[in-house]
Amino acid sequence: MDKNKLHEEFVSGGVGDKPWIVPIQGLCGGILILLNYHIIRIFKLKLSGFSQLMFNFFIITFPYTLMMTVLSSYLLELFIVLSSILICLQISHSWKGSNVKRTIDKSFYYSEFDCLRSCVLIPTAIAILAVDFKIFPRSWAKTEYFGYSVMDVGTSGSFMLMGIGDEILNEKSKTKVEVKVEKKFLKKLPSWLVLFVLGIIRMVFMIIFNYHSHVSEYGVHWNFFITMGCVTLLSKAFTKYIGMKMLFLCLSLSYVILNLFGFQEWGLDNNASRTSIVSANKEGIISLLGYFSIYVLYRIFGRYLLFIKKSGHGRYLSVTLETLIAPIIFFSLQLLSEHYLGEPSRRVFNIPFFFYTAGTTLLWFSLMVYAGKNIEELKNARKNKDLLYLLSKYGLYFFLLANLLTGLVNISIVTFEIDNSLVSLSIITFYMYILAFFCYFMDIVIMSNPYKDDDPFDNEANAKKQLYSMKKSVSSAIGQIYNQQKMKKQGNILYCDVKGDELIKLEEDSFVPGSFRSSRDDKERKVQEKEKSSLLQANENKQKVQFFGNEYFAETTDERKEKWLNILEQRRVNNA
């Protein structure tokens, strides 16, 4: 029989596992993340750069790889052991107290989103390759018709990350200071188009290299990237309406289409003809509404994440308990929907599968809220090369490389014929090491702007970023881009002292009448003359002045960094 046919049969026909397996697997990953930082604190490790990356790899990634392959049969035992260790460390930490200074809502470096993204991306990358080996449990592979599967929920986890991430970017855009509107427009790429192009490229390469394709997963031509592109496009079209009403509408339409119109039976029928473009890709088209529903749900919970970040430190435990209520509600709705609508199916993304996915991922979410408290306590000990930071920053590249490496491995060797577990584990571990090192390499080579891709909730970093933008705006507006430059006009002299990336002071003083002088050439002076006059006039009237949409206070007193930070803090509070 053809190799591709054998490979397709090997990864097909999944029936799923017990319902509790998927939530436990995700919780184990979250516990590994927590243990990683407890070990750093207990042993007072001073790690940075490559050493911290390797430490994170052997404490988080490698155990996760073992858990999803050779130790998968002992998942419940591993969960009990890891939970017991974590509880003991947490109790010990509570008794001894923390020596780390807690500055909540002042200088966040990580967020719960970083933990959640790592908790999804790491097992997703492992499963992408490991599913082609015999050491990966077949019950964890994607289901053919109905059932509960780790890979099924992992696919939905990507849309969970997309929903929360878009909500964070939406909040970030409200407070971000742009020097020029044109730059913002050029910088914003059409993400839906990029995803469509990636989907088309993947389809073309699969045809060129005669790569095996699991047709019942998305269809003949459809794939994961096209689904993500469609969800992104829908989010752009209905961004103003995303909320509880939109979620209820999506679930109602899903019920009508799948159950009343009978599209669920058609989507699950392997004997149905695939003569047209629609019938050839029926799984991808039918499941699209379900994936968009998960996206909308996590846009809503993304707003709740913003609320958590703006709340006080003492609320973390209570907020964690509050987020635990949501999984209980969704698991209850899942049982109710299964009674009336049947088993969950990832292939058509029916309502029972939506509730099961929502309950499982929200359970992970609640643990990550709690994890955020512990990671926050270690913010002074963390460095830029932490694996969670790298995954959060380069998650898309990480995922793309994982798909590319999986293809190269499957083209090079017949993975499903390898019987030696040690060989299979070595290949998967080395593959994960390459992915981790790739993110580290990307951070070294690409990182140029110190304020690029900062945590949108990091108020200190955002303050510096806005001061940096203010410096550029004011310098451009009043013709000063060098340190300690003076602009002179009859009866007035304006100082703009710029030190590094911080605007230190902006003041006006008396000056002997004379002509205006500047180190800039005549052409640049003429372009800025209007802005300079406006600022000087505002100084005389003690009013506010705006340049490129930014608001500055023109004062006759010495403006110091502390005052600018107070202005930014007040602006942040007003935006909130």
C-alpha cells in the first residue's frame, strides 16, 4: 500500500479519550510553569540569556514532552505528584514569606496571557510531530467523528489565544501614542490576508511533495490557516458587535444549521461526494462558525483579563476562584447539551464540543490567573530570554517552524514505523529544542527597538514608551532632536532638554529680543514654524497644546520626569 495512504490511516480513526484527560493534561502544563518559578525562587538562581532558556526547557518543555509520550499512561499519577509538590512549595512560601518586593500595577513584565500562550503552544508543537509516532497515544489524536481529544481542544486553544490577544491589542491601541498616523497604518498588516496566503502555500506544498493529508479533518483544500484567516476576517467585519449577544447569535445559528438543517450528518458522512469546492471542504466550512464562537467567547474573557490586570494584588485569589465558576457552568451546559444534542464533535464543531472546549480552556485560564501572581513576584529575577517571554513574543514564528520541521521529518523518515521509543523520544525532544533555540535566536537577531512588543499592561514600560514617543513628537514639532537645544523668538526662549529616551523638562524663560536661530536648516525651520508658534502662544496663555494627536502642558515652570509620569498615569486612568 502507498506510504501516504498508510500514514493517513495511522493518524485517522481517533475515538478520543475520557472527558477528564484533556483538562488534566492542560493543568499539568500550568503546574510545570509554576514549579519552574518556585525552583528559581527557592534556590535563588540568577539566570539570564541562554542559561535561563535551557533551564526553562528542562523544567517545562522536556517534562511536557515525556508527559505527552512515554508517560502518557500515568497522567493522573503525574498530576497528583506535581500538584502535591506545588502545594507543599506554596505552603512553605506562604509561611516563610516573600523577600521579593511586590509592586502591583507598577511594572508588570509578564501577564497571564504569556502563561496561557505557553500552556497551549508547547503541547501543540509537541503533538504536531509526536502524533506521527507510535509513542503518542492514539486516543489523544484528533477524533474522526465524536469524542474528547487533546489535539481537538488544542486546535481550539489557538482561537482562544487569538481572541484574548486581539482584545489585548485593542486595549493597547487605545493608549498607544502614535507619532504619525501613516506609520500606524503601514505597520498594521492585513493578518487575515497573511493567514490565507500561508494556507494556500501549505496546500501547494502538500501537492508538490505529495504529502499525506487527513481529508476528514478540514477537507481537501481547506486547512487550519484558512480557518484562522476566515475567523480573523469575520472579527474585522463584526468587531463593533463582539459581545454576549454575538456569542448567543453564533450558538443559535450553529444549532439551526447543524441540528435543524441536518448539516451535522452531512459533515460527518465520509461517503458523501466531494464533487464541488464546497462539498470538498465541507468540514472546514461547517466548523467555521464554531471556531468563531470560541474566538468571541475569549474576546469577552480577554476584557475580563484586562480587569484582572487593573485590580489590586490582594484580589488574585478571589479572582481565581471567580474564574473557576465559568468552567463549572460550561461543563454543566456540556452535559445538558450532550443529553439533547449528542456527543461533542470537533469535525463539525457542534454545541456540545463548544461547551466542552470552553470549560476545559477556561479551567486552564483560571490556573494561569493564579500563575500570574507567582510570576509577578519574580519579576525582578526574570530576564528577557525567559522561554515564556520568547513564546509570547514569537509565537507565530514558533508555530510556523513547528509545521515546517514536522513536514521535513515526515518527508525524511517513515515516522509511524519506528518502534524504538527512545529513538522517537530523542527526535521529538531535539525538535522541541530547535524550536526553543529558534525563539532565542530570533530575540537576539531581531530585537532592535527596546520598546517594541512590550506587555501592554506594563505601566512602567508603557510610560517610557509614551515618553519616548513624546520626545519624538515634541522634538519634531518644535525643531529639536538634539540634546539641550534652544529655540529663540523675540521675547521668549524655549528649552527642551532631552536625555536619552526621556523628556526631562519643557520650560519657557525671558530672553533679550532678537531674531530666531536654530541649528536646523531653513527648510526644516519653515516646516516647523507653525508648530513652534502654537507652542509659544500656548505658553503665554498657559494652555494645553497638541502635536500629532498628543497633548502636552505648556508651563512656565520646570517640567520634570515625575510630572510627565503623573500626566501619563492620569491619562491611563481616564482611558480605563
